[in-house]
Amino acid sequence: MSEPLKPILADLRAEIDRIDAEMHALLFERGRVIDRLIEIKTRQGGGSAFRPAREASMMRAIVKRHRGRLPVDTVESIWRVIISTFTYIQAPYSVHIDVSRGDAAIRDSARFHFGFTVPCVPHLGSGAVIGAVGASDGDLGMFALDGSPGAGAWWTQLVPSEAPKVIARLPFVERADHPAGMPVFVISKPLADGAARDVVLESVTLDRWRPDASDALRTVGAEVIGSAADGMGLSLLVARPGGIAADAVSAALRSAGGADVRGSEVGAHADRIDASALRERAI
């Protein structure tokens, strides 16, 4: 005779309650570690709490070991809220977002990646976001990869050494049906350490575009992700591998006939993870 169903369900629910309590206790434990971290950093003179390279490493480990029916997006979101909230506890900050193309997608991205504890401040245009971050004590900014409608060569605003820089490209875990899938850049004031440098972004100016420029850039693993007229010439936003020489992009454009080529680093970010095949591992 089969075992009664109700006792089995009660046992399973009790097991879920036990797991939930253990997860909650682990958050308390993490909080105690953060308290110690704050104490040490205070004695050492503080410093930015953002560590993009460490965050990327942790996320890669989570994706690598992920199994089962729970969507990796959910795991990513839970982890992002935990890390962002504990970072906020270490040093309170706001996230400035560009709502010039509409509020929904960018706010979804901000809440997915930073949760509801971190204040979210709307602005009209990527330039306004860059300005707000530059004037802050340690806030972040977020806007679409192409800046905002009519923004032009927005990346040139990141060129001065003291100006904000790109520290992340999100979502970090990419898949076609990601719930916060709009590609965005995250900016902050320049980080003294802890930056991810898998991909380096350069603002490059030159006289004009040449037909062979794309091929020349591909030879060094670089690509143009933004372009706009800039005064009497052309301004490019170029992404290149972090491991190549700092002047490789400028040299490649000169080899294609570019004149008066000048490049300046405007940020860097971690390589993204393609999670499109994760469902094949689900049970």
C-alpha cells in the first residue's frame, strides 16, 4: 500500500523551511564578514567598495556550477541584489539612469542588477548621467550602449583622467530571453583597483573613416561599437582585448590610412558569459 500523500508533502515542506532558514542564516554570516571588512577598510582609509573583476569571477563560478530547473537569470538576480546591497551597506551610493528612450527597460535593468535598496535616480540623457556621477562622492551610472538619442560622441566625456569611466557591461550573463536584456554600460569615478580588464574601451579620433579600417581593427581583435562626427573629424568608441598593446588600435587605424589618430582609454569591463545553452543542462 502506498504511503499517504499528506505526510510526504509535510516532510518536503519542512525540508524547504529548513533550507530557507539556513540560507537566511548564511546572509547573517555574510553580514558579519562585511562588518569586519568595513572596520578594516576604515582603518586603512576607505576606498571604493566596487570590485568589478571579483564580481565577474564570482558570477562565472555561479554559472559554471549551475544546474536544475531554476533559471540562471533568477540566480544571477539574487546574487546581484546580495552583492549590490552589501556594497551599499559598506558605502551608500545611488545608481543614475538615463530614461530618455523610455523608463521601463532601463529601470528593469537597474532593479535586476542593483535591487530596490539602492536608490535609483532618473536623468534625461547619458550626458546628464555622466555629469551626475562625476559630481557624486561614489555613485554609479547606467545607460544604453549607444548612449541616448542624439547623444553623439558621448564617450568623449569620459576622456579626462578625472572623468567617470566604464566599469561594466550588463547583463553579464547573456541569453536571448534575459528578463533585463538591454545591453547597458555602468560607469563610476575611476577605480584605483579591482577593475575588470578583459575588454578595454577607447575613444579614438581621426580625420575620417577608411574602407580598410574595419579589417585593420579585426587583425588586433578590436571592433567599433560607436561612431559620430566630432568637430572636423570622426570619433570612434572602440572595444579591444585587454591583453594587447595600448597603442594597437591607433596603429591599426594608421595602417589603414588614418591620419591624426589619437586614442584615450575610457573604461574597461569583463568578458560576458553566453548562457544560451544553459537550458540544455537543466534536468
